[in-house]
Amino acid sequence: MEKTLRRSFANSVFLGVCGGLGEYINMDPVLVRVLFVLAFFFGFGSPLLVYIVLAFLMPKAY
């Protein structure tokens, strides 16, 4: 079965980006969310911009 990167419907809190990333890399979606928040507070890149771009580019999982 081929993996595809999609926004999660089952693990969605806001738009499903972190849930989809977690499912794609076989990691707990909560841990992905925590990493996004830590990256936001410590200023590693621009996680908010990355999240918004991924929200528009990743297709929804149905």
C-alpha cells in the first residue's frame, strides 16, 4: 500500500495538518503538534507559515 501525505480527518484538531504528518511518518500526532508549538516559540524557521502552506497544499483525507 502506497503512503500519501494528506490532511487527517480522524486526527484533526484545527485543519488536520499535524495529524496527517503524524500518520504519514508513523508518529503520534500529539507529538507532531508539540514539535510545531516548540518550533514556533523557539523561532526555528517559520512553523506558522509552513503550517498554513501545508494546509492549502495537502489534500483532505476522506
